[in-house]
Amino acid sequence: MHNLTRVGIAFLFTLFIQPAIGQSNNVWTFGYKAALDFNEGSPKSIASEILSSEGCASICDDDGRLLFYTNGDWVWNAQHTVMPNGRNLGDGGVAMAGSSSQGALIIPKPGNPQQYYVFTLGNFENPYYYGRLYYSIVDMSRNNGLGDVTTKGVFIDANLTEQMTAVAGVKCNIWLLAADRNNGSVKAWNIDDDGIDSIPVISPGLPTYGVMGCMAASPDGTKLVVGLSNFALFDFDIVTGIASNPFSLIESRGFAGVCFSPNSSKLYVGGLQFDLSAGNPNQIRNSQTLVGNIQNSKIGPDGKIYCNTGSNTMMGVIEYPDLPGMACQFVKDRIVLNSGYIRLGLPNIVVKRPAGDTLRSVQEIEAGCFTKQLTLLPEGSGKSYVWDNGSTDPQRTVDKAGTYWRQYKIACDVFIDTFEVSFPNGVLPDINILNSCKGQSNGKVWASTYAGDDVQYHYLWQNSSRDTLSLTDTLYNIPSGYYTLHVATEQCDTTLTFFVPEETYDVSFHADTLTCQGTELNFRNTSDPHFTQFQWDFGDGNHSLITEPRHIYTDAGKYQVVVTGIGNVCSDTALLVIVVDSIHSTEFSIRQRYICIGERIFINPEKDNSAIQLCWQFGDGEKWCSEWEQDVQHAYAAAGMMKVTLRTEFRACPDSYFEDSIYVVDLPDVALGSDQGLCPNSSAIVLENLMSETDSNCRYIWSTGDTTAYLRVTQAGTYSLTVSRMPLGCSNTAFVTITKDCYMDIPNAFSPDHDGVNDYFFPRQLLSKNIIQFKMQIWNRWGQEMFSTTNLHGRGWDGKWKGVMQPQGVYMYSVEWRGQGGNAIQQHGNITLIR
């Protein structure tokens, strides 16, 4: 009768596009082990492990928790340790990005919230990496959430200056910006879900002769400043990535950071403020105001600008950077760096991909005739669906009138569809049934619709013979059987068929299903009150007719108890299995009553199916419990008579005990003393049992096969003596190691790079314990003595001469030593110092 009607109304809201900074920049790491934490509002000085004079970057999650940081060459995780594969992010070497003006940059990877691009820009002091740009990928789903560098050192471009930044685009993309060192042109690489576009957008710039400096984009994405020999100010198009209309703002001031104010109206070049709203280029140049001594500056998460003022341990702040001139209130020494210090660079700001436009549509949906459910099928398609009830399915089924909405994404655009659902023609009533008892007409059926429905319903109830039974919404006092309901509204009608089942009363009872032999058991009757008579069968030949009987089982075993309830209309039967435990104790037998220390005994317990656990005590303090085992084994560490006790645990009956004794014979005492050293050409070492075992029943056997009480040793090795006492043959063995002594091994290379591995040249690890005289000397290729020592416990040569670290290369050494009982020995050779 009714058609489904849909009316759509759409609203479009355009968001102001700007770089998404937020809490991603809540922790800065920079300089040498310095860091600032902005999570509590005002920045707090904390410690890090970064080592960087200039280039650096760090990133946090959406809650401001630190994820990782980098100097462009290394990557540290939130626990301040280097990530796996996190060293040398260039193509196999160190690009020295930490001393490149903006040598490090982190950009979240579009389309994968767990991955991040880390960009490395080589410095001009390094001939190979000078001006080379690379990217690596950090995956935060690896290493238990601490991150792992999965891709490293992918080359992008070369012949660039030391400047690098990023700008958010309007097409769900991010622009990576750098400058050409030959002509000052600006290169912009597009980054989106498809990755990094290998062909950049190139915009002509001003001629340049420098490579150091900084570049920055305005927060609204419309301006770009490039600080080289000329500080050039560009217009920037975040749609195309084109930088245009450059003009020289000021000539070179050496290394000077650049930073826009939060509302993009002011530009800070070093300590100079420029008013970008002043008018034409000349008016902007003439608007400059010196606000303080500033080397570098960056916008903080709180909207203030934080500055490097030339002090290693102090930082300044511009309190109100959007205000003109001195009204910006520059404070020179506002922040004290308690952990680490700053050189030139501050961290590059993390730029996230912006949110797109949001489309909101409203659909009014009317249900058809007696429609019980509606499936909402939004017209848009996309991904990342979220309904108002938390469902993430593309569509949703509803059965009540109301307002529903779904949010989803197409690319990075967020859409919200709203549905106004109504059921004007009435929903199909629910049939509720109360069963009828067997042989009675006490059933009940009624129709119900949703609360608040103002549709007028008409009812006609009939039985299987088509007799009319009721015209209301309820049918009373009916027996079990089939019935029909004809229901109609003003425009809809239908007929429903249903069955009224027969109600059955239940007989039930409770009792302990586990009891002990000879214990009285109580049976609690929980049957329906309908039943007035009961017949009990206890499964052991005994019966009862009372409602709640008591019974004693005289034999262990399993018994099925059956009770039958009889009422005026219905009867029912219930059953329960009762397990009766035995009261008998479990005995055991011991196969061997005399054993040696360390030899195992074997005990066989009798099996009892009603026992749940056997607990043993072996007389030596050892005890344990387990289910029944055929062979119980145990060994003793001390001699004497041992009493073995078995405690048998039952499920219901009290524990039972059984015990017996065995005799443990002691082992002979054997000792060969401590390990000894054997120098070349020294006299033999005589080994004997130092425990003076004189029992005539003892037998000796050496690892060499000798059976004498003494053994002469002239070769290094491990020797053993086994002494056995008869008649049981209880034996014991001692070992001693004779080492080749008076020797030394010397390494052939070392790397004094302070990484904690092989930082010193010294034969420490292989030095003989018996050396009594020692001298070591180091010379360079020209015969100059670099180092000399006679200290056996010193750290060795650290690669320095007169406090100056020596170059990589080959050096000569001489080591003279003498061991106990030996002659002086000299060793000469070459050692390579590696950097």
C-alpha cells in the first residue's frame, strides 16, 4: 500500500586548512641530551639521548606521549635507546644530518597511522652526503610498540642546501620542501596515500651562494621564507606546491632561524620581527624591529615562540608573537635546561595531513506497511564507517523510529549521513504466548506494539476451527493448539498464525553428589508445588515415599537416584548420580630397602579409584602430592634411615595414612682440590684424594683408566677420580682442571669511539692470571711513543697522545711479560686504530 520515501538534504562545510601540529609536538629533543616537555602547559626541561648541533626532530602521539626522536642519522625510541636498524639513516653511512641546519624531519605516513617518514638531509662539511636527501620509515607497531626502522636510506635528491620543512596541502597531502644549492629554487615533493612523488614541483628562487640557514612555512600555508644568502619571502600555493613572487627580505645575517607567528602576520628572522601585513615588499622590509638576540626560534604547542639566544643552558621566549614590535615581549633567559644543552638547532615541527571537507546529509525515511525493520543504506561509499551506536558496518538495520547517523571517509574527507526514521503505517505486532498446562485451558496470548506508536490497531482472534475468540489485543484461557490473529490498521492488514505449547511442570531435588561411605545423606526437594506425591529410588535397592528423605550408603561406588513427582495434572521424573567414597587406607610396597645417596627408590601404591590424591613424605623433608601413579620414584641426598609416609586424600572421606622405612648409605668423600695451572717445562702435578678415604672396601678409578691412589699429570686437561664403596657400590666423583698457563693473546684492532665496545687496546680478557711482570708500549709509524704502561689492571691505550685523539691507521706495539716460574717473553706486532 505504501512506498518507501527518501528525501535528501545536503550541507557542505569547508574547513580552514592549516598544518596539524597539536600534541604531536608536545616533546622537543635537541642539542646534546636536552629536551622540553609541554604536556603540563609550560615547558619543563627533561633529559634525552639526542646528539645534535643543528638538525633534529621528535614526534608524540595524539595524547602528547613521546614516540621517538632523531638527529637525521640515528633514531631513539621513547625509552631513549636506539631503535633496531636505527643507525646511519643515509645509504650506509653517517650523513651528519645533526650538523645540517634542518637535517632531520618527521612526517606521519598518510594512510598508515603506525608508520612515519624520517627525512635525512646531509650537511655541507661531508663531501659524499653534502646536499643529499634520503627517507627512512619507522613502524611503531613493531618491537612491542617501541618502533623499528623497517626501511632505511632511500635516496630522493642531491645538490640541496641544508634547509628542509613541510606544509600541509588541501588534497589530503603534505608538501616536503627543500632548496636547490645552485640557484636557490624551491623543490616541493607531494606526499599522500600513494607515497612520495619522485618528481618535485620546482619554483624559481633568488640567486644564492650559501647553503646554511633555515626555511619555514606560515601556519596558514600561504607564505614561505628561505634563509640563504638572501632571506627570500615567497607566496606559497598549498594546492599546487608552487612558490612564487620571491623578494629579498634582508641580506645574509649568517646562521639565523626563521619563524612565523601563530596567526601568520609576523615573521621572525633571527632577532628581527617583520610585519607581513605592512603592505608591499618595501613596506614589509621597513617594518623590521629588533626584538632581541635570537639565533633560532620555533612555535611551541602553547602558541609562544621559543628561542635559542646563544646560551648553552638557557632559552628565551616570545610571549605574544602575534603582537607588533616590542609588544611581543621577548624574554631572554626564561627556561633553564637542567639536562643537556643546546647548540644552534631546534626541532623541525611535525606536520600532519589536514582533515578534508565534511559533508552532512539528512534522509527522511518512512517504513512501509507493517514493516518490522528497516535497513539504512547510505548513498555515499567510503571507508572507516562509524555509526552512532559504535557499529563499523557500512549499513545498519533498525526497528524503532528515531534519528540515526553514520560517519565515514572518502580519501581524507569526513562525511556524516543522518537518517530520520518513522513507522507511520504501524509495525507488525509481536505475539506473546503464555503456555497452557497439559489437560487445562489456562494459556494466554497477547499482541504488543512499540511504546509511543499512535497507530490504531484492530484485532480478530480465531482457533483452528475458525471460531472467533476475541476482538481485543489479548486472548485468555485457551488450551494448547494452533490459532490465528487478523490484525489491521487504517491502511494495512495481515494474518498471523501461531502455536500455544503445552506447559510441563518440573520435578527437581538437590543433594551432595559426593559423600563418604556410611555418612547420612539429605535430599532437599525443590520440585514445583504442583506435585503432592513423590516416589524415591536410591539405586542401592532402597526406596522412600516421603517428600525429603535421608539415606545412608553402606558401600562405596556410584548410585543413580531417581524421584518421580505426581500432581493433580502433571507428573515428572528427575535423577542425580551420587558418588560414595571409600574409607579404606592406601598401602604401598618398596622394591629395595637399601640404596646409595642419589640412587632412586621405586614405590608401588595400591590403586583406589575413590582416592583423589596421594601425598608423600620421604623422611628427608621432601614431599609432594599427585594423582595415583604406578611407580613413585625418589632419590636422597643424605644418609640414614628414612621414614616414608603416604597420606591418601578422598573427596568426601577423611584422609588415611600408611608408612614404611628404607635405609640410605652414605657416599665416600672425594676431593682433588682447586684447578691448577701448568706452565711449559714445569714439573708434573700429583693428584690424590684429599679427603683421606681409607676404607678398605673402596675402589679407585681415574679418568685415565688408572686404579692407583695417586696420579701424575704432565698435560693440561680435566681429570676425574671415582671412589666406590662396596658392597653396594656407592660411588662419588671429583673433578679438577689443569690449565696451560703463562700465555697471552693480543687483539689486532680497536675502535675508541666511546660506544662501550672495544674502546681500549689492552690484552685484558686473555691475560694469564699468573703473569707477575708486564710492560706494554705503543709507537706510531714515525717511531714516536704514543703510550706506555706496566699496570696489569689499567684500561690500556684510548687512542690519544697528549690528550689528542690520533688518526685512524696502523700502530706498532711491544709487550714484555713473565709468568711464575718462567722466563721473560716479548711480543711485537701491529694494531689498527679504527674510527
